[in-house]
Amino acid sequence: MARKIMRVTRTGGFLAFVFPAFLLVCLAFYIPFLMNAYYAFTDWNGIQRAAKLNGLANFSELLQDTDFFNSVLFTLKFAVGYIALSNAGAILIAVILNRKLRAANAIRAALFIPYILSLVIVGFIWNFILGAGFQSLGELTHLAVFRADWLGDLSLVPWTVISVSVWQSLGFYVLIYHAGLQAIPQEIYEAALLDGAGPSTKFFKITLPMLAPSITSGMFFSLAASIRVYDVIVSLTRGGPGRATSSVTFDIYTEAFSHNRYGYGTAKSLVLLVVVMAFAAVQLRFMKSREVEA
């Protein structure tokens, strides 16, 4: 009898602590997600009280939406460039900082400061720099790099968005890889040195394999950030010129809140969710397999 009372007491205490958190998660995530899934099958404009079901009409229209597919193409380009540059650059900088430089702490702090800033603020700052700032520097120096139209040239503006995003978040990934480097036992490098291994051999045979868990984290975070990119586009290019820098999230927001097609916008977001989950699962599975091999 006493054991049953103790079990009931423990279960009751567990539920008392877990239920408030579970309720908050439901209110913040699960209920909005279910509502979003429902509105994806309606033609609701976000204003009317009642939403009218229209079946799969939103998804069939989505298959013929050229603007959406253009935004998907830009998002893929952005993801490839952002993931590659942010992770490769962070690994390189982390390796350099791991050599116990005198100014290592100051450099890490300087790299991390932009990450503290909101991407909206970063976008406005770089909008001014690439506009009025580069124009003044171009008049003074007559260098082609300052005379280029970084926000208006269709071939340059995607790289502008990628570069600004990488600049803002680079410090975060440097911290991830620097922590991973600190966890590698120095005895391994000493043994490799005795075997005559050079710097490149130690980097590719020891550092990269031992950084596999950090690379998994960095790749996952950069993938998530690249797919949901929105705020820097709003403040830097507003999706332009034309729709050259319109990401999927920017297209969804425009559809739902600018065109008042909330049902169609939620249908796009539902498709995006499925794609993101598929990409994340494949990436994590691949990176985890590389960790096992390491």
C-alpha cells in the first residue's frame, strides 16, 4: 500500500512539473501548427471570420506558381553559399585562433559582436554601407569594387545577401568549432608529429575527423538559418531587384500578409515544413554516419 502511495505521489509530482511546460509547448507550437495545417486547405484571407474549405486547390496552384519556384531556387543558392562559406570560414578561423594567439580573445569577441545584433539592424547597416558608403569610397578611390552595384545587379545581389549573412553569423560558428578543437587531445597531435605528419596531414587526418560532431552541429544550424532567411532580405533588398532575392519565407510572408491570401501562404509554409524536415533528416543521418567513421 505504501509503495502504491509513493508511486501515485511521484507520478502526481512529475505531472505537476511537466504539465505547465507541456501546456506552453502546445499553445506555442502544436495548436498553431494544427491551425496552420487546417488553413492550408482553405481560401481564407486572414480577415474573414469563417474560412471556406477549398480542398487541394492551394497545392495545385502552388505547382504552377513561378514566383514560388523562383524563391525556392534563390533559397537553394543561398543555402549552398551560406552553409559552405560560414562553416569553411569558421573552421579556418577557429584553427588559426587555436594556436594560442595573444589577441585570440579579442578576435573572438570582435567576431561574435555582429551575431548579437539583429539581422534587421545588420541589413540596414549594410544597406547604407553598400549604398552611400561605397559610393563615397568609389569617388575617392575609383576602385571597381566600390563602383559595382551590389544591391541592384542581378548577378551580384545574391552574393551580397549571402556575404552579409555570413558576416553576421560567422562568430557563432567559430565558437562551435573552437570548442570542438579544444576537446581534441593534444597527445594525438604529438604522436602524429613523431610519425612525421605535416600540417596538412594533421589537419585532414586528425582535425577534420575529430571535428565531426562540431561539423554536424554547424551544418545543422547553418541549414536551418539558410532556409528560414527572411529578416536580412527585408531590411537589405526587400526581395529585389524584382524578385531576385525573394526567399521562400519572404514569399510566404508576402503572400499571406501583403496579398491577404493567408490560406495560400499557409499551404506554402506546410510544403516548406515537409521539405525542411526531409533535408534535416538526410543531413543529420549523413553527418552522423561520418562521425561513426571518424
